[in-house]
Amino acid sequence: MNFYIQRRISDLTDNQRRMINSLLNRTPKLITLDKLQIRDKNNEISYTIDPNEIEKLARTHFQTLGNPNMNQVPTLNDPSDLPMEWQNIFLLADHVRSQCSRKIKN
């Protein structure tokens, strides 16, 4: 029992993640990637079960997620760049924003 008391005390400064998980009675959730669907340079789908390749591709994916310099993500500068079904929604949002701006200025 002393071991667990000492561990909780040391977790307070050395391992906050374990301390918070313990206090909230939750266990860490892990994702197991044992196979991965990928697209090659010719845009053809293939699968891999190689753990080293899966780890490399997963790291690359999460490191570049949200990166504005990625070629795969189209640049949208104007609501007219959006698909037609989304344009009205964003045009409405611009209208609402302009009304809010006027109210703030007044």
C-alpha cells in the first residue's frame, strides 16, 4: 500500500497523465493500426500490414494534418470556390457577420 501512496505522490509532479487518469477512474485508450489503406503515386488504393510502414505513414499523416501547405487540400479564398450546396450557407454567414460588425460599431 505504501508503494501506491508514494507513486501517487510522485505522479503529482512526475506523471500528471497517470494521476489524472487515476483520479478520474479512466484507462488510456489506444489505437491499434494493424493494417492501413494507402494511395500510391498513381492514386491507386493498396493495403499494407507492415508495422514499420504503418507507423511511418501514421506519423506523417498526423504531423501534416491541418497543414495549409499540403497539395491535397484545395485553397478556398471565396464562397464561390465552395461546392454549390455550401455556398448559400457561407454567404449567409458573411451577411450575419456584417450585421454583427455594424452592431458592434454602433
